[in-house]
Amino acid sequence: MLKDWLWLAELPGLTNQSRLALLRRFTSPEELYYADPEEALRVHGVAREEAEALKNKDLSAADRVLADCQRLGIRILTLQDAAYPGRLRNIYDPPCLLYWRGTLPVFDEEAAVAVVGTRSCTPYGIACAEKLGYGLGSGGALVVSGMARGIDAAALEGALRSGGAVAGLCGCGLDVCYPRENRRLYEDVAAVGALISEYPPGTAPLGRHFPARNRILAGLSVAALVVEAPARSGALITAELALEQGRDVFAVPGPIDAPASAGCNRLIREGAGLVSDAWDILREYQERFPAKLHLPEDRGERRVPVRREEPLPPARPALPVLDLRRGGRTLTGDQLALLRVLSEEEPAAVDDLVERTGIPARRVLSALTVLEMDALALQHSGKRYTRAVTLLEDTESTAP
């Protein structure tokens, strides 16, 4: 029962490790709720004061969290749910609960890369984070990052521009925007990906929450990429956690005398993979995720052309006709604008369509989803799209 999970998660006086130990001993939080606290003392790692805390059977906190989640559109994933990511479940200290908004990726099937770095970043760091976020997203990876200002935000912005998959990890409740200037980023990530936290609604962004959040960042990913980090940085904690969890670690090099890159340069010196392009990471996982990852067209190997006689390719079958002159199909303004700028042959990326139409990315993605479901548009690799019909419409209706 979900209320029992919330009771256990919100019960004061227990560490996460104690909760996990109790769950290994008892089959469910419900069984633990009705168990004699003396039985909990026989669980290795549970102290007497923690066993005493189990005598508190008050469910009011659980009721409050459930009500808040229902009001805010936040969903809850428990450690025993089938959808709980196996990667995360298998780390040393997985969270008992995850709160999430948006569309939760199937992390175990994704080449998820945690992109992290300092909040006090330089223009060089911002440019690298945006470039690599865009490259990872357009190459088919899932970009996972914190929602902090600086490198985290820049990486997610780049991934969003690519039309790729994103997930944002928060060190507070999902109804608490921290920092405040990231409000638009919060909504964009929730619209096309997922916002995730182990903290219930209303939880403030306390300092101790962020190192704890970092273990989830690394745990959901196959690799961690540190873009810019000084010698003492929370991003280096994420890198250390990733190594402990058996993940790969990559870093972006910086000038040898730049304090903001001292941590990254040290990671590379100690064996982290050097990254100057998204493909430096993607190539490591292409065999593992062949259906997800693809070499960007502009990075493909140049082949020497060979002059030879080849049969002509078969003629491309004619596309179905969508006759708008007869009013047979009701389209929204966004959908119609996209159909008019989409080509029948050359796939266009989401950010190109945003630029051509002037429509915000969230609305473009929403309209493309409907067009694809209605067989009016076709998605290609890298979230690029073509029109799947030939348009017929009055010239007067398209004139400026």
C-alpha cells in the first residue's frame, strides 16, 4: 500500500540504510508497520532508537504527501515497483521512493549520461555544456543532470534544443523551483522528459540534499561527464560516486591555469575519458545501444567515391494527398504551420522547426507527436522529421 511506503519514507529518526535493511527483512512496509518494534532490533544495522521510532504509527504525514502529489500532478515510484530503474535499485544506497513529473524514461534501456559541473562556471564551460548536451541529445543519448544554475542548466538547455530525451534531478520537492530563475527550464524538462526527486513536495533545497541527489544522478546513468569543475566541487562528488557504482567517467579538459577546470584536468590525469565532442562518449556505447545511438551525419567517415555503374534506385512511391481545400481534416494552427515547413525528403531537427515557425519548442514537440500519430509526419533518427503527405491548399490561404 502506497501510504505505508510514505509512512516509512517520512518516519523521523531513520536513515535510508536502515530503511533498506528493514525492507530486506520484512516483505513490505505494510508488514513492518504492523510488526513488533522488538523484531526490528534483530535486523543488522538498526539501532535501538531507530527501532523505537517504528512505534510511531501516525499516517498524517503520508496523507499530506499523497494529497500534495495529487494536487500537483506528481507521481510516486517505490523501490518494489516494476518501473523502478534496475540500475538505481542495484546501487549501494537506492532511495526507497522517487517522486516524478512528466514522462519517466525507461532508464535501463537508455544510454543515459549524467552531465554535471560547477554553478560558478565560465563562458567556456557554458559553451561546452550546451554543445555537449546538444550533441548527446541529437546522438540519441538521454541527458540527465541536476537543475542547478551553471553547467547543469546549460547541458539540459542544449539537450532540449536537440529534441533529445532529458531528465532533471532535484535536491528539493518538485514544487519548489531552485534556483528561481530556472522556472522555465523546470517546465520545459517536465514537458518533454521527467523531473525526479527523492524528496516530497514542499521540501526546501537544503545543502545536504545535493550530495545525496548526486548518487541518484550517477545511479540512473551509464556514465558521468564533468564539464567544468574546480578542485573542490560537488561535481567531483558525482564523479566519485559514479566510479563507486561502476560507471564510466569522462571530463572536458580546460586551460592548465584555469581554476574552474582544475578538477576536470585532475580527473583526466587520473584516467577519466577526455571529451571534446559528444561522439567521444557515444562511440563507447553504440554497440550496447544500437537502436538508440547513431553517428551524427556530419561526423560520418568520408568515403572515396567510386565511379561504377549502378542500377537506378526504385522510384519513391507517391505520398498520400492531404487536401485542405475541402476541409476534410481539422488541424491546429501549430500543426498546419509545421506541415507547411516540413519537407517530404529532407528531415528537419526540432530546433530547425522552432526557428522556421517561431513556435516554442514545447508546442512544436506536442504538435509533432499528434502529426506522427495521425500519419501526417514521419520521425527519423535523431528526432528529425519529414512530412508524410502532399499538401493541397488554396494559394490564397497561404498568401501573406
